[in-house]
Amino acid sequence: MRAGIYYLWRMRDAEETGAQGGRLARRLGLFDATMIVMNGIVGAGIFMNPYVVARLLDTPGLILGAWAAGGVIALAGAFVYAELAARRPEVGGQYAYLRDAFHPSVAFLYGWALLLVIQTGGMAAVAVTFARYFGEVTGTAFHEPTVAAVALAALTIVNCLGVRAGSRVQNALMVLKILTVAALVACGLLLSPGPNGWTVGRTGQGTPGGLLAFGAALTPVMFSFGGWQTASFVAGELRDPRRDLARGLLLGVVGVVLIYTAVNFVYLYVLAAHGLAATEAPASAVMRAALGERGASLMAAGIAVSTLGFLSQGMLTAPRVYFAMAKDGLFFRQVGRVSERTRVPVAAIALQGLLAVVIALWGRYDQILNYVVSVDFIWFGLTAAAVFVFRKREGKGEGGFRVPGHPFTTAFFVAACALVVAATVYEYPANSAVGFLMLAAGVPVYFFWRSRRRDDA
């Protein structure tokens, strides 16, 4: 009995020592990793934004082809990140890949952009979308930014309670999201009036130029597929990151490709190409055709759940990047500390939540997101290029996942990212310039933190 009590006390002491030393608890498995990947990709966009693609490509074949092409590119990206996860199963994921392949300054600028704009601005925008649908479902007229701020604050608190608490919430929301998609597909195929114009050839809104229009359509498609990389941030909390993160990336991306293909097929089946191009809320239009206004209300509830799931995933994953930055001496020391009780980086989580709340209440998140559209895919391309660097330094390596078809597969993904960046800069030059300036502003900040680290040493 005494031996058992002594053993439990030693386990508790070891856990506290590990927390004080900045080690995160490895409590997540393959299912958690897969749900994190899927939740990071599937937000509200797939329920609303496919009309943008339909306006650029005016036949069902081309529309589905664009989503299929996006799925192929996303799968190539998952291959790349799966190998990187096997090579560098470290806290911060993508931050660590960029740091070890190139230079700490490159990784810092990625974390700078993530904290200042990409993650916090994106979460603020999605939180306000949640508030909008929350009001529609409940019939209330609360101030939308306030509802968004409350949702962000609640998820911040949940994730501060521990990685298992945060993962359970985001897993449950992802399962509800899958059920929402299943209901949309089933109602569209079984309860709608039936095919509504598969034979209709054109929407009349397509951009002339064929290949140029297809390339333009890939931009919103690729942004809809983005997000799988955030699963790499929690590598330090997976029980077996080399195996489970690689498998979770592949399973999650394949699952999302199947979801997106099925959803867009139903949109075209019920609405036809011209109908899809004409509505900015295709999911609600499909459910309205199947179940009337009750169906539209159910879809509003489903979209609210989907946005909340996306927020939960972002609150769980991204703070690990800021934690890794702090551990490298490139950010506030407090952000690199782990709670003795919950074994999570509470300060990093609270910092992200606070910034997201401020942006949501400020109401300028949409403008901020426009600034970083071109910047986001630069990081995708650079991270994929890290595979070439590691292969040259370390060779193919032993064990673990390796990108099939490398170097062609990896080069294909890097080229796709470059095309997305070029297309976005061409389409939105002013916003892209502001995004690059915000990124450049991180350079003097990096040198400030580096000088502080030297002084502390």
C-alpha cells in the first residue's frame, strides 16, 4: 500500500517537474490527429463559397474538375507534411520545419504572420460568421461581434483546461460537422425534386480564356482545402507523432476530399451549374429544396456548428507555435511556460484568444484577411521546399513516411503554391503589397528578440 502511494506521489512529482521544465503532455492519438486535420480544413466555406468557382467555370465537368484538382494538390501537400512530421516530430510543427531547414528568422516570420494576422484574423472572421448563424438559428438579435467574442473566450478557457479537454470538444464538433455534411448529401440526393439541369451546358458567367479561368478558380478551391498544416503544431502532444501525425494527415485530407466532392456533386445535382453560380448560400438552397424553410434552418445550425469546430481546432493548435517561438528565446518567456496542473501553454492560448477577441470586436478582420491571402501560400511552398533541404542533408532516412514520387510530387506542390500566390498578387496587387509589408515588419522584431536572447545568455 505504501509502495503504491509512493509510486503515485512520484508520478505526480514527475508530471509537475515536466510541466515546470516546459514539456507538454503526450495525450493525443490517431483519431485526434485525423479530426484535427479535418477540422482545420472544413469550416463554413464549403457550405457557401462554391458559387465563386461556378461563376468562373460554367460547366459541371469543369467545376467538379477544379475541386478534384484541388484535392490532388491537397493530397500532395499532405504527403509532404507527412514526411516532415516523420522527420521532425516536434512542438510547433511547421515552425520547426522552417527553422531547421532554413533559418530561425524564417520560422519567426511565419509565427509572426500567424499570430498577428493569419490565425487571429481568420478566427475573428469565422467567429463573426458563427455569431451570424447563431442569431439566425436562435432568433435573437445580439450584437454579432459580442457573440463572436464570447465564443472565442469560451473556447480559450476550454483549451486552457488541458489538451484532452480541447481535443474532446473539437472531436465532438468535427463528428457533428460530418453528420451535417451527410445530411446535406442525403437530403439533396433523396428528398430534393431531382436533377435540375445537369444537361445545362453553361452558366453564362464563366471567365473567357479556358485555362486562365481554371487557374483562377483554383485559388478559392485551394484556400478551401488549406488548413491541414495546423495539425503539425500539436506534434509534441501526440503519443506517437511519427506514426499518428503522418497517418492523420493522409486520412484527414482524403476524408475532406471525399466530403468536398460529394457536397459539390449535390450542389450541381440540385441547383445545376447556373443555379450554383446564382446563389451565395448553396447549402441552404439545397436544404430548402429538400425540406423547405425548415431545411434551411437546419443547415444554418449545421454551419454554426461547423464554424465553431473550426474555431476550436485553431484554439487547440496554433498556440503551440508561439510556445515554440518562446522556447527558442524569440518571444515573451511567459508564453513558453506550461501550466503545472493542465500541462498546456496557457499564456500562449490566452494570448491568441485575446487578440482574436480584439479583432472580432474591432470589426476589421475582413480587411486583414485580404492582406495575407498572398502571404499564406508562400509558407506552404517554403515548407514543402524543406523536404528538398532535409533530403540533401540527411538522405532518405530510415523508417517513417516518405513522399511517394519525390522529387516530382514535392515539386508539383511547390509549383501549385507558387501559382496560387502569383494569381492572387495579380488579382489583388494592393492587398498583397500590404500583406508583404506586414510580413516585412516582422524582420526588425526578430532582430530585437535575437538581441534580447544574446543579452540573457
